[in-house]
Amino acid sequence: MNRTLFTMFTQAVSRGLAIAGMIAFVAASFSGCRSNVPLNDTAQSGAAAPHNYPSPEGAGAAPRPFAAVGPDGSTALTPISFNNRSEPAALSRQPNIAAKCAILVDNRGRVVFEKNASARVPTASTQKLLLGILIVEAGNLGKSITVQDSDTWAEPTKMGIQTGQTYTREELLRAVLIRSSNDIARCLARDHSGSVSAFAARMTSRARQLGMNNSYFTNASGLPSPSGQYSTARDMAILGAAAMQKPFIRSAVGTRAHIFRFSNGTTKTVTNTNRVLGSFPYCTGAKTGYTNAAGRCLISSASNGGNSCIAVVLGSTSANIWRESEELLKLGLGM
């Protein structure tokens, strides 16, 4: 392959599925597809208009968890499945979502809104939340990793790590969750499983354990090469809920800016690709994604007092993604 082109809460979604648990919320191709926004991207096209929101209740505290209660009353974190109540959640208004696929779930176990939520689509870098889960679950975040040449074969969103440099898992994981750097994703995947392809197989296996039964992954970054990977808005909601119960991931994806220190001593300030963090004070984080095939994608989370929600928007546009995501989060919090 050309080196320059390498490419929650239960009771909520389709009827008839058995409730298995609610989980803590504390979850290129050769045509030149792109992933996420470049590091120098400062454009605000489509950003939600600023609002004078009151301060979130319990600001600075961990997001309100989804109840983790299984059908027998015991806790059951995985696998996760959703099952709509006999009466669907009532909408105070109908959200204006032009994206191809979307879903919104609140911490009372309700699917508040969904649109084509079971359609198989590319999800771009939102799948890096699954990368985060696997690295966190592997433990030993203080382990040193030496960058190999193959780790740098990534386009186009890169941190710029170089062959022979050494970093800890924690340093790399925090950076990739904040800024979505594909070279770091390759490095972490290779270190975890020996190769990116082996790591992708592990991603698919872990996804099945989480209840993501309509997802398949071929790489750690979300780029469309190798081809064949897909997921759904519903599965991405499961992923968002699973990721947000991991304190390290929750902290990283809620960070607006971070100073990454290269092993040679130079530094780079990286800003979070999720612009809803800046426009909506109740947003607690999650993950962006973009390729030509997937369009603009965002898993976002929000919490205020006793209310929490996760919104997934897939196949949106630069003009709409931030507004659509914020509109869903507001709806999920009853605003």
C-alpha cells in the first residue's frame, strides 16, 4: 500500500430487543479521503451560535451516570442493548436534523430521537473511542512506547511523531482523543496488538462484547482504507456510553486544549476538534470524525444536574454538524 495514502443506559432503541443493561455514562481511500479536521483548521463554519446559558448544575463534577441496572435488578454493564418502552419518549419539539443518521438517548433509558439509526455507514474517527477503550483496558498507561517507522504512515491528520521517539501510552492516548491524530492511532494500535490489522480485529471483537452487533472495523483511525468497515448511529451510541464510563477517556474528550510535548522537548498546543465543547457549556465531550465518505460525524455527550444524554450525528456537513449536535443535546437535557 502506498505509504502516503494509509489509510446507555438500557431501554432505548429498536422494539423487541431484550434489555441487557444500562451502562455508566459517566460511552484514504486512494481518492484522497480526509479524516477529521487538519491541525491548523481554525474555520468556524457551521458552528452553533453562542448563547448565554446558565452555569451547569454541578459544574466540574463527573457527568450524571446512566442507571446500570439489568433486568433482574443487578448491575450489568455489558453487553448493552436498548429496548424502547411501550410509550416512546415524548418530544417537546421535532429536531431539525439533516444528517444521514442520528440518535439521541437520555439517562432514563429512552430513545428520545432517531433517524436511520440502524443504517450501516462509515463513522470516520468517532471509532477512535473504541481505540481508547482498548488502550485503557490494557492498563499500564505509564508504559513507554517507541515510535516505529510504520506508525508514521498516516494521512492526513498527524501529530508529527517521528521514528525512534519515545512516549508513554498516556501521553499518546490523551492526544489522540483530543485531536484525532492518525499517526498516534497507528502507533497505539501496533503497540497493543502487534499490527493495525490485528488491532482492528480486536476492535470488532470488543464491539460485539459491548453489544455493537452491527459494526465492523478494519483500522484504528476511521480512514476508509482498508475498505469494508461500518457501524450505525445506534452502535455508536453504545460506544459513546461505554467510553464515557472510563474516567481517563471522559477527562480527555472533555479537554478543550492540551500541550503535547514531543520527546525532543518541543511542544504543540492542540485544541479539541469538538466545537460543541466551546459553544454549549453542558457538553462533556466525546468524539468527532470526518472523511469524504462519512461526512461530518460527532458523538457528543452532555450533563446537567440529574440529566445526561448522548447524541450521535453521522453523515452531516460542516455547515450543520455543530448545530445539529447541540440541538439534540439540548433536547436530551429538556432545554
